[in-house]
Amino acid sequence: MQLWKSGLGLLLDRRAEFGKPMVFRLDRPFDIDPAGQRVLDIEAMAQCVRDAAGALHAAGVRRGDRFAVYKDNHLDCLLLAAAGIRIGAVPVMLSGLLPTDPALALLRRTEPKLLVSNRRLLSREGNGGESLTSFAERTVSLDGGVPGATPFAELYGSADPAPDPRPDDELMMLTHTSGTTGVPKLIMYTPEKLQGQMARLECRHLPPITFRRNDTVAMFCPYVHARAFTWIYSVLTLAPTKVLVMSESDPQVVGPLFERHRPTVIEALPIDYARLEGLADDRRSRAFASVRMFVGNFDAVRWPIIRTFLNASRHRFPVWREGYGQSETGGMGMTFISRRTANRRRDELPGPRKVGRPMPGFTQLKVVDPKTFAPVPDGRPGLVLARTRARCVGYYGEPERWEEKVRGEWWNTGDIGIRSRTGSLRLLDREVNHVPGMSCLEQEDILVDRLPKGHDVALLTVPDGPPVPVVATPDGTLDEASWAGATRGLPALAKPVVIASDAMPRTGTGKIVREELRRRHLGETEPPGSGRWT
């Protein structure tokens, strides 16, 4: 068990020794692989980690040093992290979709020994004229061509130092939150929390909700996120036959690959499913014909998209698995949606979106009064608190923000929800956006289901009036009759603000940045909630 918790690189070494018959197919080659391989077995993946560890060591990274990975999305982000963890360093994982100024703020906070990036990102400057290299002692460019940065090719092939992983209770890795309210928080993970707890439950053989040996698994993910680490542990433990590693969700790339290698399990972000909706809706395509399970993570997926993908599967009983969790806690609950349920209209399913029951023996959830923190009866809304052994150990450089959300063994999720008598949880809103007597998330679900395809809605609550709907449409216009039909029978809403779909502010994972919408369209109007736990 110690080896399993000590690092992905060592786990890859052990799996390579066992000769697991598993293959990884990439939508494009790794940025850290000069050979440009698109098909790798376990031994080839393990060798990538050993080679990357040698390159990091040659660049001066030593045990206890922090090094930042800020590059275009691909699974090799995770392999670079594994390489650093293998030699006792601490990776600081930054999404390549993170804007320059927040990335600079996180680099300033961590002061890494080394920055690993690529030319596209290194060519940028912050609003104050600062470069990304300002806060690292040395910079490595994966594709070269950056003045002052060492080309990765010059370091590749250096000797792989002996493994020297950190103990289970020491800091192993930093990743950041989505940043919907400003500069993201940096979450501190230890091997015990990330691998010993978060990944543990998913690595159990629990058909049909975990991987089978004959599965072809497709993954779309920000590979700097802790979710990528727990996922890869489940892959290496349960050993599906084939893994399709997707760095993007362009239908022109995904379609041909999925036609050749029919996935049976797909996990993706809401923004990836939205981009692929047209491909799923194409009855000539069989890209999703073999899928038995779609997995949604990071945020709720709109009901019409769930319906489209389940209907695209030719499997007899396909399911949609929706996870409820946070970066700080890992998974806290899950629910399943059948094709039959998805084909009902959202307004035929009364009440807020169900996110499922807590993991038995692993997580506990309770609902409390936001002011007194006293438990509220089942069926009444309140603030959701979670108790889990997987809770991470802090926010790097911001202990006060951490303490604001911790109440003994309980974690304040910042969500408002309702617990049923049977223990299932329904989410109403984030506390900062919540108005008593309604659920904006539920109303958004219904509105999007009633509006034409391609429309999205964000409701902005105000203290003294009805919510203001921001409606994003493909061409930036909204048909009045369609809107009137969509709002019929719902609680009163203010006059809609209509924008083009590409004008909707989103994080790199596709979450709507409601604070930015408020700034643009509501000016100084404060949200109704306190926002203390956002």
C-alpha cells in the first residue's frame, strides 16, 4: 500500500512489471515525447515518467523544491507531475487555460524553482508587463524558441535519478480551484489524502459503475486537476483494455477516433459535452453507439445534452453518472440518470437537481442553518456540510481562507441544498446566489430544456427583485415567443439580457463566471448571499 500511495511514477513501474495488457491511444502526441508516439503501453508510459524525471533533475529540481507546470492541456501534465513526485519535488499544477494574470498571481505565491511551459504561453505578459518567468529561478520551454528559457530537448535523455518519494503525510502537490470568483485558491494534497483516500473508492471493482476489463475508456479532463490523478489510479488498478486520451473536444478530431475505437465509457466536462452535442445528434455517426456509461464531472450538465448523448448510444441500458464533489474533498455523492428518465422534460421532474447520496462509509453530509449552523430538518433548505477522510490539508499561502470553511471535522461546501428522508441531496444554489423560496439552478435547467438548442441561461439574483436572466444564444438574439414559452408558469424573472454564446464568461473547465456577469450587467448590485464560503 505504501508504494501505491507514494506516486504515480512508481505505480506505473509496478504495473509495467506485471505486464498489464492495456494500451493508451492519444489524440495527439505528448509534448514531452520527442518520438511523437500516439499509442503507448504501460511500459512506454512509465518510461515517459522516468525520462521526464531525468529532465527535471537536470534542470536543477531537487527533493522539496516546488516546480510549476503551466502548459497546453494533455495527459503529459500529469506525467510531469508524477516525474517530480518521483524524486520528491512538489508540482504546482496550473491549467494552460488559466489567464495570464491569475497564473502570475499563483506563481508569485509559490515562487517555484522551475517553470515548465510552452512557447504560446511564455510569449504572454501580464497587465503590468510582468513575464511568466519573473517568479521562477529557471524556465523550460517544451517546444523551444523562447529567449531565456531552456529547450526541453536539451534536457531530454538525462539520467533518471533514483526514486525518492515524500512520506504520506507531507505535501505532495498543489492544484488550483476553478477561479469563478477571482484568483484561484491553491489546494494542498498529501499522498494520504489524494491517493490513499480520494482515489481509493474509485479503484474498487464495482460493476457496472467502475471500469471493466473489456472497456474502452475515453477521457476529457484538465489533466492538471486532482480529478485526473484519481482517474488514472482507477485506470491502472482496474485495467480496461483501451484508454483514449483526449486533449481537446474538437468534433473533427473526436469523431474519426471514436468511430475507429468505439468507447464504452466516456468522462468529460460540461463544456466538452456541449461541443460534441452536434456529433452525438448526427444519426449517421456511430461515435457514441457503444457507450454504456457517460460520466459528468466538475459541474452539472444541462438536461438536453444528457438526453442527446443517452439517445446516441445503441447500448440497451446506457446510464449517465453525475458526480457531486469539490476539489477540496473529492467525490461526495453520485446519482444515475437512465435514458428513460432523460427523455422526460425537466419540468416533469419536480424539485431541484438530485445529486445523490453520500458514499457509504466514506462521506457524511448534513444540512444546517447558515447563520447558527444548527441542523435543519429533512426537507428544509440549508447549508451543506461534508465530513470525509479525503479532505485536503489546506490552501497554500491562504490559511485564513481555509479556516473560514472548516468547522472541526466538517467542511463547508458553500452550497444550499435539501436532504431527503432517505438521505439523498438536492442542490438549490451556491450560498452567495441563493434567494429563499426558489432554486435558480432548477429554473435554469427548465429554461434551457424549453429553449431551442444552443441556448444557455444564467440567473443572477438580486436582493430586492426577481432574478435577472442572462441568455446566451448562437447569434446573440432571442426570439420573444420562444422566451415567453420558456418562462410560462415559472416564478417571475426580470427582462432578459441577451448575449452571444461566445460572450458568456467561463472558466477553463466551462463553468459560468457569474461574478463577471454581475460586474458587466448589474454593476454595483450585491448578491443576496454572504459569499463567505465561495
